[in-house]
Amino acid sequence: MFRAELQTQKQSVDEVMVAYKGKTAGNLRQYIKNKPDKWGFKLFARASQDGFIHDMVLYLGKMMLQAHGLPLSPEQEAMGSTSQIVSVLASTMSSSTTTAIFADNFFTSLELVRYLKDINCRYTGTVRENRMGKPPLKPVKEMEKKIVPRGTIDYVSSDDGILVVRWKDNKVVTLLSTDMGVEPVSSVYRYSSEGKRKDEVRCPAVIKSYNTNMGGIDNNDMLVHLYRTPMKSKRWYLRLFAYAIDVSLTNAWIMYKRDCKALAEDTMPFKSFKIQVFRSAAGSRPVSLRNPEPLRNVLDMPKTVRGHRAITPGNSMRFDRTLFHGAMYAERQTCKLCSHKGHIYRSNIVCMVCNVHLGLNGARNCFIKYHSPVA
């Protein structure tokens, strides 16, 4: 479903960690030093600029792609294993538009760039010294010398249109690109500890493009971590299931934002959006007025434990007049409408739909008030 959704022309590929510290997942549990969640399940994902994840692959070891049943062409088999991941994620993109992919030096290789160029897909990514051939550039050690100023640019382009750029910022960075060139050169500002001020530094266009378009996965990961689905369990696969729910809701909110932008409407905050989805899902199952008994089976709630907060329904169920909100005699518990600290009222009456205890006698009628929108 995510693959079929409209994708932006700039896509990024990166790692994702699903937090898990248990001991039952075997070799599926990985460790990545520089991630906020250092222990967990590792996935590789492709996302649009706004954070919409279109495709992902779970890491299963060296034979990962074969384990997922993904066939590789001879050109893909000639690449390194990390470059193969990008090529597979790129193969599921829509062929209707020419797309550019951005990735870091964990994935980039000269073989990958050439392969993507052959399938009409542009690429930009940082690259390691041993993966870019031997282009005639200034050595990294020479550019790292203090006499070489910040903003120094060295680049070379091959006959088949692959650009190699080396740029000195705080560190020396090398990129491969078939998407952007060096021009136009713009300016960025960097703090100088020697002069105690911000200095103007020359920056090639390909660097600015990389920094702008590389954050899609990080944007999605940030939104997922804001309101994660709580699912603690010894069964390791439930953590992946909870992550799938979170990614689906995050993608749904991004789609909703796109629609609001197209219609020039205000956007609901992400937290409110998730709450609204859960409330709608809780009361979405239709029930006949003539047959209220199956309602007890469909919406049967777990029995509340004394001293614990009751599970209360969403407003879509609570105020739905098409449902049979019948009163039923049950074990005496606290009224969920009128009770508060210092004033506790207990009742034997429970709503058979909402499964909450409500006061109902000659002195008070919390049952009617609870199911009225004005309450």
C-alpha cells in the first residue's frame, strides 16, 4: 500500500532501529552505536522528503535479500551487500517519474551509482575512500591541513556523467552524484573558534541538496518516537507489530497533511490525529438495534480490577444513539461520571455497551447524563 502512494521526486534511504532489549530474538537483535535506540531490530527504509516511508526491509543477516525472496540481477550481485539494499528499495519505486535517491556512505559505491543511472534514477551520497575508484582529487590528508581554508572545493566529472566532489567543512566530505553539480556555489556560515565569530564558507550546490533531502527517514523516526504504541511483551515480534502500527499512523498523518495543504485547510496536530483514529476504530463496528445481545460479544471489555482506572470508550461510541445502551446489574463499583476525590458514589448499574458503572436511582441519573453530548 505504501509503495502505491504518490512519492516525491527526492527519496532517501537510511537505517531504522526498532527498540528492543529482550533476549529472545536471537540474531535479529542488533547494536548500532550512533543511534538513540542502540539495541533493537534493524530495518532499511526508503522515504519521501516529508517522512512518508514507502518501502522497508528487515535485516536478517548476510543472506537478508535472499531470505526475503528478492531476486538480484547480475549487476546487483556484483555490488556490495549494502549497495544491494538501495538497489532493491529503488526497484519498487514508480517508474512514471525520474527520481533522485540520497543515502550516506554506508550504502554508496560507484557500482550502485552506475546501476541506478542505467535504470533512469539519479543518486547523491557521501562515499568512503575505498568505494569510489581512483578519481584525480586532492588527497584527504592534504585537504585536512590547516593551511587549506574551509570551503575549499575539488571535483571531477567522468565521461558517463558521475560527479565526485570533495569539500572541506569541519571535516573533509566526499560525495558521488548524478543529480546535482557544483554550481551554483552558495555561502554557509560556520563558527570560527580562533576568531570567535561566524565566517562565511563556500558551499557547492550538491552539498546543500544532500543536506536538504537526506532527512526523510529521520523525520518519520522522530514522529514515531513522539507517541509510540506501548506494547511490552516477551514475544519479540509484538515489538515489530507495534512499530508497524506506528509507521502506518505516521504515514496516514503525512497523507492527511498533504491533503490539508492542497485544500488550504488547518492541520490537526499529530497527537490529536492519533487519538481520533483510535476513537473511530473503537466505535466503528455496526450493531443492530433489534439484536443487542451480540453487542456484548463484540464490545466485551476485560473486567476492571478494583483500584485500577477503568477502560472508557471514545465519544463516537459513547454518544452513538444507534447502539443499544442498555443498563445491566453487575458488581458494585465506582460511578465513572460523578465520583471524584473526596466524594465517591458506587453503583451496581453498568452500561452494556460502554462497560462503565453509572449512578441510576431516584436522586441521580448519571446514566442519561453520561450518554448525552451536553454532559
